[in-house]
Amino acid sequence: MNNIVWHKTSVTLAERIGSNGHNPCIIWYTGLSGSGKSTIANVVDRKLYERGCHSYVLDGDNVRHGLNKDLGFDDVSRVENIRRITEVANLMTDAGLIVGTAFISPFMADREQARKLAASRFIEVYVDTPLAVCEQRDPKGLYKKARAGDIPHFTGISSPYEPPVMPEVHLRTASLNVEEAAEQVIQALIEKDIIS
């Protein structure tokens, strides 16, 4: 790493913020499979777009089609998956974007590493949906396969999920619909002066 030097861009972050009309940040959605992370992240993304914001959602499945297609689902691979996403999301905030990341990200240490890298630009959103509700939804049939033993290392069944202790936004989806949950995220962005 001695021969690698960070190259400064000619367009500054301050210029990008001025052009975009909002501050960049990472909205880190975490929760069990089927909790609603991607659904909520995309509703928030639509709301941001309609406000004229520059945003993008990095979705767990989509990223595993390309950038992380070489990774499995064991604990070591999960850590590397989140490390790569953190780096990509951080580069995107340097470009001035509001980046939603919809990943289970089961380990607290990995989310803390993401928070450390992004610093004040990090907003953790805990999509808190009871396991029974996630299993009932089971949009991809994954819980059924995990219960049958066909999927090893499945979060919530055969692999642990460590819930956030103090997320910036705590969405208790058992008592919220998608629209209400997305609006809570938007309000948090307003309160944190990300958007006006």
C-alpha cells in the first residue's frame, strides 16, 4: 500500500453538495430477510427522487449479481460482503449521493465499521420485523428452504442476527405500513439536515 496515493478530484464535495441541493449520506437499512428493507428503501428512494435529490439504492441481491457474486453466505463472506458495500457506498457519498443500502448486515461489528468510515454521513435504519412475520411473508421462499436445511448459514434460523442498539431510525413494522415507515426515514433526513 506504500505506492498508493489518494487522488484528489477537481470537483469538490462542497461543489457537488451545492449542485445537488442536499447533503450526501448513507441510509443503512438492516433487518432480517423479508423484513421490508428493500421495499422501504425503494419507497424512500422514490420520495427523494420526487424531491429532486440524487440518490441510489444498493440492494443485497442486486450487488451479489455482480460486485459480490464471488461470495458465499458463511460468516467470513458476509463480513467481506459488507466491507465491499461500505467502500462502494462511501465512494458514492463522495460523489454527493444519498445512498440507501438494503442488506441484512447481521453483525454489529460490520455496521459499526461502516459507521466509522462514513462518520456523520451514516444513518442506521433498523427495520424491526418479528421473525414470525418475516417467515409468514417469505417472499423468496428462503425461510422454508432454511427450515428444511437446504440453506445453511441463514440469518435468524441457523446464523445469528445482532440487532442495532441505538439506530438513528427504528422502524417497528408490525405497527407501520410501508408508507409510514418511509416517511419516518424522510423525516429523519430532514432533522439531520440531509434534505430540506
